[in-house]
Amino acid sequence: MNRKTDVVIAGTGAAGLFAALNLPQEKEIIMITKSDLRSSDSYLAQGGICVLRDEEDYDSYFEDTMRAGHYENRRESVDIMLKNSREIIDDLVGCGVEFSSENGEFLYTREGAHSRPRILYHEDITGQEITEKLIAQVERRSNVRIYEYMTMTDILMEQGECTGIVVRDRKGDSFCIYAKDTILATGGIGGKYQHSTNFPHLTGDSVEIAERHGIRLENLDYVQIHPTTLYSEKAGRRFLISESVRGEGAVLYDKHGKRFTDELKPRDVVTRAIREQMKKDGTDYVWLSMEYIDREKILSHFPNIYQHCLEEGYDVTKEWIPVVPAQHYFMGGVWADSDGRTSAGHLYAVGETSCNGVHGANRLASNSLLEALVFSKRAAKHISRDTL
């Protein structure tokens, strides 16, 4: 049976959830997700979320983001993200998100290509902490209805404007959801790769649908490979070893136990170095060692990584672990402006689905959650203004 609402949001990751929370409560909202509510890549994010620490940090943070993106970033978008970062953190804290702190002050960690520590975190499950708290807030909203196991198969277009989406439920039945405004927040493309840190159901649906309708896309070849995922001969999603581990002092070794690269270079540089070393050594992986990180630091900052590796037979406090690059993040997507608007009227794109130019050709570590939240909030506010 067809349905009608004010706003329909395809995707229940951090971007979709935050958009819903920033829309007026008098608007009726329908959210759909292809799998269960918590199976989004936002939920898997380990390292943390960046924040502009102070005004003195602006120039270096801006430069770090631009340099990692090979200066192909949209400068306006980067500026917007940085200047709104503290407000986003305040919003998250207001939603109940707990970041690691000491004596009432936030603790910051550092990751590759950052010139200083500016990343807030919650152990090594920052994405889970943020997403769970956003879900809790959304579930309190009487104006929001969430439908799981529904796949968006198309969008509805009339004279260049989007009027909703077509969905298919788990029984295979299709119907339309008509809406004044539509937000695409369906995540990345990892499901198209044999080795990826993404959930397998994330297959770039929004991009494919937008392409069919001639909606502007951008940088579809900009795909980020994460340098360090736990090597396994098992099929399925690869377990991410957060870049924060290297930020805290972990090092990479070749088969002879010798370091071969600067572990804090941008991800694409480290990935290239690892692949070259594997080819040189004739191996399927390189070694990551946490020997220079205090054991208590590992257990307190990286408990999830420690436990998962233990379950796979590796004690990271005592031995090296095998790691290999895997597909991780999509910098391209549905073109969006600084308010999340696409080239079609009343159609917005946010999060990894979108390409607003923040990341350029390569994403700076821990900018993804921040970018998703900053621009999903702006999209929601634009919808609010547009309907006044």
C-alpha cells in the first residue's frame, strides 16, 4: 500500500538519524533501512570524530584535510565542516554521547595525516556510541516511523523534482512512499567488493538510482582503501584495525620484522607502501605491532580490537597481528551542495552517499562522522526553511 509523508529518509546511519533529529517535530518522517536498524557503517566506526580544538587549530586542521585530499577538496565545504564541528560535538553530548575524558576534560587521540591530536573517541567503538544515542533520541520522536528490511529500488520524479521513493519489502512487495522532500543516506559501496570493512548490503543503491535519472554524480573513482584490516582467510567483511592504533604508536613490519614506512602518512600512501611490501616479500599481509603501546592503554582505548583479535587467536599485547588493505570508504557519490541539495529539486544526499567535496580524493581519518553530521544537519535545516 502506498504511503505519504513530509520527509522520507533512506538510511538509518548517523547521517539519516541526525537529519531526522534536526527536522521540525511537526513534520511526519518515514525512515527506511535495507537491513536492521543498527547495520550501518556508522555503527562500525572505531577511531573517533574530529573536532576543531580551538581557533589556533583552524589552519593546521584545514591544511591536514586538504593535503590528505590531494587538494581536490571543495574549500567552502571544508571551512563549513571545521567551523561547525564544536556545535556538532555539543549536540552529540546533548544526546547523551559520552566521549573519553579525564578530570572533566575531553581526551584527544591522533591518527594518520593529522598534525596534532584532535579526535574525540569512546574506547574503540565511537561509531556505536554515537549511533546508539542517536537511535535512542529518534525512537522517542512520535513523528518518526522506522521501517527495517526495506530496499529503495527507485525514486519518483516529476518535472525535475523528486516526489518520493519506491521501496521493496522483505516479502518482495513494492510500493511508493510519496514525500515533499527526500533524503538519500544509504551509505557506501563496500558490498561491491570482495574485501571491505563495510556491511555487504551497502551497494551504492542511491548512486545507481541517481545515475538512471540523470542526477549529477561526482568522483565515482575516488575509493579509499584502509591500510590495516585483520588478515583472514575467511569470507566476509574485514575487521578494521583503527588508524588510532598507529596514532598511539603501533608500527608496521615486513616479513623480516623491519619497518618499511611512516605509519602516520595519509591512508592512500600507507596502503601503497603495504601493497608494495607484500609484493616484494611475496606475502598476503604485513605485520602490525602494538609493542610500543602500554598494555593498559590498549585495554582501555582499544578493548574491542583487543577482544576481537583474541577471538581470532592473537593477543595484541604480546604478539604482532597480520594486516592487509581493504576497501573502506567512498569519497565520491551523488553530488550535493553545502546544504545537501542534489541537482534534482527536493532531493538531498548526505553522509557517504553524497559528495559535497569535503574529502577530495582521499578522506582524512575521522572526518567521516563529522562530515556526515554537519551536512545532514544543514540539509534538515534547509528543508525546514524551504517549507516555512
